[in-house]
Amino acid sequence: MREQLTPEALAFVTSAQVVVLAVIVVALTMTGFWLWALIDVLSWPSSTWGSSGLGRMRWVSRVLLLGCIGAVWYLRSTRRQLKTAYAEIRWAKRDDDNLG
């Protein structure tokens, strides 16, 4: 026979356990965000970094050393510049292909 989950059966879960679970979820989320930022920094082509005037290794170091703070800093400032530089490179290449 299958047991029913009643409020009395769930009473063994304490508020401390809920807090620990919340901390674990937040820590895993922050680690995932940090890894995403690190992979994103490494995935942009060298030509994009050069065109934007930013240093790839400088940003890899910042994201590695500062963790989530570095990831937020990268996301808020540098990623936008990289996307703009990448779009300019793509448009310039497209124009060159259309001319030739």
C-alpha cells in the first residue's frame, strides 16, 4: 500500500533544511552563470576582440578571479561592445563579398 503525503508526514522538514536547500540552489545558479560568462569570453573570435579594442586575456582573468562579480561586469559592459564589433565585422565582410 502506498503512503499518502500528509502535512504531518512532511513535518520533518525544518526551516534550516529549507534554507540549506535554497543556498545550494543559489550557489549552483551562480556557478552556472559564472561558467557561462567564462565560456562566452573564450568563444568570441580574436578578430572581434581586436576590433573592439578589448583584451581577451584581461577579461578571462577578471571573470576567473572575481567570479560572479566579474561575470556581471563582463555582461554589463564588455559583451555589448563585442556584439557591436562582431556585427560591424560581419557587415564589412558582407559588403566585401557583394562588391567582389
